[in-house]
Amino acid sequence: MKLFATALVVLGLAAPAAAQESSGGFSAGVTGGTLGIGPEVGYRMSDNFGVRGNVTFLGISRNVDSDDISYDGDLKLKSGGVMVDVHPFGGGFRLSAGARVNRNRVKLVAKPTDDVEVGDETYTPEEVGTLSGTVKANKLAPTLTLGWGGGLSRGLKVGIEAGGMFQGSPTVKDLRATGLLASDPDFQASLRREEEEVEDDIDKFKIYPIVQLSIGYRF
């Protein structure tokens, strides 16, 4: 809710400056896609400019494979941000730039049933136990998208946008094990190398893809 409140404040500050624009208008609706699902509000201050704010949430489960270890990934999407929309032709087409507070997290858990390689060494399931860690990216991430947001008239609006959130290279935090060698210094060194290997495997997500659909009403 704090993220949503921040977006509302920014939009509220922008509105008075454009209050005399007859073509302007507030909008409110819902957005859903790769960022998650959540409320969105906006203000079209003129034919060519507008601002939007939204917060999005979603939980997704997927596997993350690194060498011969398959992690169960529990992805928690949670972010919020503000976008400035530029409508170069005065219609629905828009170019948008902004930033998001990025609290997306992936919790990783793996419980090997066969001998596995951790870092550069091979260990038994008893020596490893359960592996767990968390993947995070930059907390503040610039965004850039292009899309369609409907015209200036009042009424129901459907929008779509695609682009990217530039969140930097994701990092693995506190990869731990519960097995017989959990506190062994050499095994701890293997865990640190395993963190680096997982980070190499997920480095392609430096730019998080954005594909969002929205539906709302312009007042």
C-alpha cells in the first residue's frame, strides 16, 4: 500500500499544473502481466503527455536448473512505480519511461536425492541436506516501454505495453545447507562457488521483460 500511496502522491502533484487542460482526464483500472497484477491510476494532462502509477503482485512457482541441481523456485512479484507517458501523435500510442521500487524475490530450495556437484565438488545427499537461498536484484529499477493506452475521450479503455525493467544482475543471497557438512569450511567455499554459478545462469534477467495488459475507465 505504501507503493500505491507514493504513486498517488506523484499523480496528485502533477494534476493541478494541468487542471485547465480540457483534454486531460483521470483514469483508474487494473493492470496484469509479467510484472504481476494490481491497481493502476493515471492522469492524461494533455494530448501529448500523461503520468501513471501502479503496484503489482503475483506468486509463481518454477524450476531453476544450475548444472545438475534443480531448485524449486518460489517467485514473489512485488513492485510499484511511476511512468511518464509521451504520446508523440496525440492519440493512444505512447512511449513511457519511469522507475519501479523492485521488491521481487525468488526463494530457492533443492533437496538432492543423488550425489550432486556443489560448486566444483561432488557431495552425497546426506552431506548436502537441503539447499536454500534467495535471489534479489536492484531495489530501484528504471523502466522503458512502448504501447497503446486508448484515446482522450471518457469511457472504458484497454491498454497494452511491452518493454523492460533494468534491474541489474540478480544475486544469490545466503545459500545455505542443512546436511552433515553444513558448517564445514571447505563445503562453505563450495556453496559460495555454487552461488556464483547460479548467478551466471540467471544473468540473462538483468533486463526483466515487461508485457502488461490493462483495462480501466477514463473520467
